[in-house]
Amino acid sequence: MSANSYGFWIAMWILALGSTMHSYLFIRSRYIPKMLAVSGAVAGSLAVIGILAWLVFPAAVAGTLGAVRALPTVASGLMAIMLVP
């Protein structure tokens, strides 16, 4: 990866970290429904972990992304099988 790419992913990691903290504050303040705030905190935490893994182990993460990208195709195929009589 180039330095420009690393800079982008570091900025995304900081954004995800800020999003996680923001969602945590929403949980504490009860300004929005708790489940919505919790889902934001979970999504932000997963983003922080995923981006950090991408920065530390780029080859390993790139290998598993192929399997993850295939999941929507598998899920839509299973949905079609369930919905078509």
C-alpha cells in the first residue's frame, strides 16, 4: 500500500473511533433510542477493529475479504430458494 492509502485508512480509523465515542455518548445521554445508539456503538467498534486489522495485517485481511464479499450473493441465493415455491 502507498503512503496515500495508509493516510486514508488512518483517517478512517480516527473517524470510526470518533463515531464509537459519539454513539457511547448517545447511550449515556438517552437522547435517541437506546437500541439505535447501541447499534451505532457496535458498528463503530467493528469498524475500529476492522480498520486496525487492515493496517496491521493487510495481506491477511485482503484474503478474507473475498469470502466476506461473497456473503451477499450466498444470502440472496438462499432467500430466492426460500421465497420461490
